[in-house]
Amino acid sequence: MSKLLKNSIRFILFILVQVFVLFQMKPLHQFIVPYLYFLYILWLPFNTPRLGLTLIGFLFGLSLDYFTKTPGLHAAPCTLIAYLRPF
């Protein structure tokens, strides 16, 4: 299986798990909600160029924003994590 196909499947699986499983759970505490979606960005290959990584992070966050109806709430941290990851 190619790396592109594996990462595309992982992209879809992380979004589906986050939206349909973790967002449907009752919060663990008043302020604690499990967010595992940032692990997708951290598990991308290290040789991914920074611009591509930042765009992937933005698209990943934007897709989560689409499902949760929160404009920019997930896109901003995903973009920041993707940009800062190579450091």
C-alpha cells in the first residue's frame, strides 16, 4: 500500500472516529473533552514539506469544523500544530 493511500485512509478514519465516536461521548469532566485528531498531523511522515504539512493540517481542521459547525475552532490549532511540528 502506498504512503499516500495509507495517509488518506488514516485521514478519513481519524475524522470519522473523532466526529462519530469522541464528539458523541459525554464529557469526562466539565471541561475535559477527548481530542485525538491532532495525532494524525503528528504521525505524518517527517519528510513531508512544511507547506504541504500546513495545508493538510488546515484541511483536516476545516473538515472537523464542517462536521461540528464551529468555524475555525479546529482549523486554527491544526494549522499551528502542523506548522510547528518540524521544529
